[in-house]
Amino acid sequence: MDLGILIVDDEEGIRRSLTRVLREDGYSVQSATNGEEALAMVGQDPHNFDIVICDLIMPGMDGIKTIEELNKLHQGLTKIILTGYGTLESSIKAIENGIDGFITKPFENKKIKWKVKEYYIKRRMRQFISPDIFNELIDKPASLEPKVSHLTILFSDIRGFTQISSKIPPDELASLLNRYYFQPMSEIVMQHRGTIDKYIGDSIMALFGAPVYHDKHEENAVKCAVEMMKKMEGQEHEFHMGIGISTGYVVTGILGSINKREYTALGMPVNVAARLQKLAAPGEIIISEETKAKLDHTLPFEKIGSLAITTHYMPTVYYKWTGNGQI
């Protein structure tokens, strides 16, 4: 992986051993002998580092303090503590400071390679992907790097949300959204091998076929939408949802600044899915022709019309879920 690792340890043998092992996996590795040196290196160019592996016990600034200060310079760092005899108290303190994981000394080369991948991916992707996709990412960490991907994008949105929010106190509204919308809808996305890209107000953006590619991502997305709609309409609340789905080639990967990065997708199919979602009335699922082309007859849709997104992009033919009148 083309990622930068900073090793912070006062023992030269540990620094040399870790550098050699991790460079074998394609990492760009630099090292520092103490916390002060590490802070200077990250402060000079934070973009060079994605992961820090820091010894817990060092002369002067210890590992916990070093991590605290590094976090001020680069909040997006994956933070790993290296220790041979960390106490329970120090472990609790490390967790409180946002440590992503621990590696114990002495370490096996194979195990440390695995742990570095695991902690990095877990930090980037936890809460957004299903466990089976996470396990695949451990074996294929390069899937997180920016690249062109063919996938399906789903947008859901609550209809009449502004009116609803004007009638419900903010704390009650937040509780209702989490209980009846974000939590159950996100669980359904993950059950269909989808990845939660982001929450945008009362909208959910989900990806199917990324970060790990899988066949039938179009079908998975549509079946997910149908189940989401069934779940939403079957609950006792006043939320109603519209869903838009599109398929095509986009750029995927971890993008952003050093302080905030996220795995996301960029490209016209994302814009198409967002526009189709806006066309969907409460209880409707609208999909693009590219998505429809990969579905079988058991998923009934009817052609509704076409939508011009921009003058430089072919009009999008779109279809609406019929479901024999049953959602």
C-alpha cells in the first residue's frame, strides 16, 4: 500500500526491524527516536503520514503524550501503541486518547503486517461497512486507494422533513431519526453488502460494489431499496422516504484533508442517483436505465421518462418500482 508510516521508538533495533518488515509490504516508512522528534517530523509535513506506531514507554515524552500531541497536528492518523508490558491503567488511558490498537513485543513479522492493515482499515471503515466486506478489505487493502470503479449508488431521503422538524423538538427528532431511520436503514444496507458513504442531513448515501467489488451490485442495491421501503412503511411514525439509484463508473477512494478523510465516490452517476432521489415521491424507488439493465423480471419496474442532468451528459432514462402496488 502507498501509505506513510512513522515509527517512534527509542530502541534502534525495534526501529530497524519494523522499518524492514513494513517496507516489504510497500509502505513508506520513516522513524523517530522520541516524541519530540516525531512531532517535528509530522509538523513539517503531515501529508507524509497515515499511520503512527509509537512505543508506550520512552524517555522524556511517553507514548500516550506523544499520541496526544500528534493528534493535534493530524487527527486522521491511525494510532498504534507498541508495548511489551503495558498496564491496564495505561491501556485504558490509551483508549481514551483514541488509540486504534496495540502491538505487543516481541512481535512476529507476519502478525505485525496484519495488525497494521487491520487497524488502519478499521479506523477508516468501521461503522460504514458489513463485517464480511471488512474481512475482505483486510486481504485487499489496496481497494481503499483512489481508482475508477463500476458500482451502484443509492440515495434515500425523508419526504417533508422540514415540515416534520418544525413540529418536533430537536432532541426528540434526533432520537426518532436514529431509531426509525438511520439505524434500521443502515443495517439493511449492510445486509445487502452495501457501504454507507455518508449521512447528509436526512439523506443516506450508500455504495454497492465498493470498496470491494462484487457481482450483482445493481440487484443488491435495488433489493436493499425495496427492503428499506418495506421497513420504513411498516414502522409507526410519520416518516416517508424516497429512493434514487444509479449505476456507472466513478472515482472511489479515501479522499479529503489530513484532518478529515472519508471513503467516498465521485462522478456523474452519483449526481444522477441524487437527482433521481429528488424525483421520487414518498414510497417510490426510481432507478436509472443502467441499473435496470442488470435486473431480472422478479424486480418489476416501469419506464417513466428521461432526465437531462447537464448539456454534456446523455439524458438519463429512469424507471419506477411498481411491485404490483405492494411495497
